[in-house]
Amino acid sequence: MPIMLPPVNTDEEWDAVVPDEAVVRPAAEELCARLGLAGAPLTRYAEGSQPVYAVGERHVLKLFPGAAAADGAAEARVLGHVQGQLPVDTPRLHDSGAYVNGWSYVLMSRLPGEGLHLAWPRIPAGERERIVARAGEALAALHALGHAPLADVLGPGDWREFTARQRAGAVEQQRRHGLAESWLEQIPDFLDAAPLPEEAQPALLHTEFMRQHLLVDPDDGHRLTGLFDFEPAMIGDPAYDFVGVGLFVTRAEPKLLTRFTAAYGRTFEPRLLLAYTLLHVYSNLPWYLRELPAPPEPTLDALAEAWFGH
């Protein structure tokens, strides 16, 4: 009999159950046994919103509460779709399905390598440029894949409707995160003037393309070895993926962004990328302002150039 994980359908239930290893780990162990991995050591990853475990050296088990059931279905489908299609490895889907009380799971292969965000301080400048270029090639390949087979599990469906909805809540989203009024008051006019495409050619988006989701081999010249975490994938304007690129891969270094876009094969207007930064589902401008270099003047136009200029 499966160990009964309690239902998790509200934020309060999530906060009470998901971080609690006394509740989640026994269920993960029982599920691993059912999947033929009995006795394999489980190591929970500290990062990420879902409970994710390394299962021995070869597998990863990701659990999805009922509140995130759609994310689990999306990740399983996207992993199967991209397998072997990119110039960098992605986790191989081994199994997925329902568990108990609305919970579901995805069992995938464990990719070799170290997180790029951890390895970055030790990587020489020349190797950084090579890694960034390789990452640009990987993102271009992802965007070139057909996405029609995933339309039933990936949103948002109507891209213009999505951006309009995000735009309507953009100021309030940043206010909740504590953005200063001097920045908040600039957002409506900036978004009004931003060059958002009337008809974007849709692509399969990762949406969180960042160093934290890229792996490198420190023993092989920091060769790029993996891209993972397709749970928040979407179908939409390719420029939306460059929010993660500019903020978390090239991190406001114009030379690195130039290398990335050269490998990707296309550049984007800095104001468009800052607009998508403000419209991103997980946008948190105060955090980005703490993490990245300040612009020469406190305006969104200056910020766009500082973070996304070439």
C-alpha cells in the first residue's frame, strides 16, 4: 500500500506538507520501491519548489502535489518530446503517473555535471564565452522544435491574451515584491511604448533558462552537459526566454550576451526584453535590482540597455 501523502491543493497545505521531510520522504522511498529502485539512497535537492530527489547515481524522482498536477503532466510530456533533439543532454523520461491524493510523479535520468551557477566563479573568461555560445545553440534548437504535439498540455494558448493579462497586473506584482514607487510609476508608460510583437511566431519555451538549470563537467573544460527543469515550459514568443538568459546566464555582461545571441542566430531589442521581464510569470524586479548592476540612471529605458544591451 502506498504511504498516504495528504492532499495539497492550497498554499497553506503546500507550506505545511511539501517542506516536511518526515511526511514526504517515506512516500518517496515507497514510490521508489514500487518503481524498482528499492534501497537506493535518496538525496533531496535543496533548490526548487517541488520535492525532488536524487535516487542513487542514475535517477531523479520529482513529486508534484495536486496543486501542481498540470506541471507534472507538462514536464513528462516535454521531456519525452525533447529527448535526443538538442545539442545538450536533457533528462530521459523513465516513468510518470498518478500516485495518491492527487499527487503525481516523474522519474527521469540523472544528468552528470555540476550546476553552472556553482561552477561559474572558477571558470576562466574564455571558457565562459564558449559555454554561453553552446547554451545559445541549445536554446535555438529548443525553439526550432515543433510544439504542436504539446499544445494540449502547455499554455498559455493565446499569447496576446497572456501578455495583456500580465500587463494588467504588472504594477501590482512588483508592488507586492516591494518595488519603490519611483520605479512603479514608470511601468505603465514603459509597457505602452515597448515593442511587443503584434503576431509573435510561437516556439517551445523553457521560460527559466538560467545557470541554475544548466550543468557543466568541471573535469572536461566545463563542457556543457545538461539542461533540465522543463516543468514551467510554455509555447510563446521566443524573446520571452531571453529574460532568463539576460538576468541569469549572461547577467548584464554585454559581451556574453553578444556571444549568446550570435550562437542563437538572432538579437532582440533591449526594451522588448525588459518588457517581458516585467510581464514574466515570476517577475521580481526588486530582486533583480539587488542582484545585477545598477543602470547609469534610475529609469526603465536605462535598465533595459544595462541588462540587455549588446
